Amino acid sequence: MKLPRGAVVAARVADDHEVALRTAHEERLTGYLVLEPSATLLLDEDGAGVLTVADGVPVLASHTGTGRGGADALADLAGPGPVKVERRAVDASALADVHDADGADALAVAPGEPARVLTGDRDLAAAARERAPSDHPGRDATADPLASFLADDERIAALREDAREEAKRRADEWGFADELD
């Protein structure tokens, strides 16, 4: 997905994806979010998620590391922990060109899917669906992000390994290292 550069509205590390999505929704951002999950920040993994938003409503999703789009990109972004968030504002007509470009349909997400998949926040998902226009490109998206995530053996293995390492770190920190042997 080729995006116009856009003006940086904010860049910071947030506790989770909910902060990023809620802020974009409340600000009615037209532009995009660049989301780098904790695995990228802490483990030097490649890639970030890019989520376009129109009036605060998610439209397209892609992942720069996996090259996947739509529901698959959301599955690639799913996971706990901090996330580096960059919000960029883009002119609505320039963003409309991106949304109408060839291949954009493969990147489309239903309006509430990013909130549901990345945060589990049903209220935020409902608010995005309610605000979305009737011609939203992802309204008819039929891909199931959970099924996509569960089918990604590499992503699940990486999350398990992250959890193991975090458990070991905490066990050492709390003095339970001998209990793990």
C-alpha cells in the first residue's frame, strides 16, 4: 500500500492497541496509524502494521513484515504489550485515492474488526461500525481474523516463545528460577 507521507500528529509508545484506536476514533483522524507491537520493539522482529482511518474509522490494514493485508494483517498485529504508535494525518482526497487503488480490496477490514481483534473492546468496535459510511470498503469483508490467526503456525509459535521467555524472566525476577527446573 503506497501512502502519502502525511503530517505526524503524534508518535509515542502506548500500553496497548486500544489507546491508538480509541485516540484515532475520538480525534476523527483521517490518515493512518503505524503500529509496531512489542515483539518488534523488544525482539528486533521486522515489520509494523499500517491501518488507514477515515474520520476515525479503520478502512485498510497491512503488515510491512509479513506483506499480508486485511484480516490477516490484523492477526499479525494481535498480541499483548506495548505498541509504538505513530498517527499521521492525510488529506481526505489523497486517502480516498489509496482506498480506491487497485488491490485495496485485499487490504479492506470491516469497520469494527481492528477494535475487536486487537483490543476486544466491543464498545469501540460498535462505535466504529456506527460511524462507518454505508460504502465502507470492508463492510462486506468475510475473512475471519481469528481463523486467520489460528492458521498462522509461525505467529503462534512466536507468541508461545515470547510467553516462555517472559515467564522465565519473571520467575528469575521473583526468585522462582529453581522451581522451573
